[in-house]
Amino acid sequence: MEALSQHRLADGHGITITVAHYPPGTSKWNPIEHRLFSEISKNWAGRPLDSYETVLKYIRNTRTRTGLKVQAHLVDRVYDKGVKITDAQMPAISISHHDSLPKRNYTLSPN
């Protein structure tokens, strides 16, 4: 379902979308997460995260010494779980898998 939604976005706006996921358990190698998590933790300073708005406030108020600012918003839409793209839908999607981790890294192009 995710690739189908992303493809609709690519088609609707005439843009190419590249998706690159880090495999589970490797977030420590994600350079953005690595740079920001410690800064967010300092901002949070162990105070209770009692609501989504509190979490978003700490994330949004995070700044690094180099001037990096964080943007965050809550998506409250409920997505269906387990929805798969059917074999009949696949030919309609212009998708190219990358050589590195092809199941996780791919590019969607508009038709």
C-alpha cells in the first residue's frame, strides 16, 4: 500500500520519489537521527512526555549548534494495516529497485 500511495503522489505532482529505509536495528547509523537524537534528549531532559503535543514541542524546539532546526507534525490519520499491492496493480507502478537493499530502497517515477 505504501508504494501505491507514494506512486499516486509521484503521478499527482509529476515528481520522482526515492525511498531509502534503514534496516531494523540500524538507526544508530542513520546520520540525521544520530545528529538529532542527543539534541532532542537534551531538550527533553527527562520530563514526562504526557501528550503528543508535549513530544512535538520538544522536537520542534530542538536546534543544533550548526543551526539545524527540526520540523515535526502529528499525522492523526488511521492507516489500514496489512494492505498489499496486488499483482494486477504492480504493472501500473513505475518502480525501480536499487542495487543496495532492493527491498528497502527504490525509486518511484511518474507515469
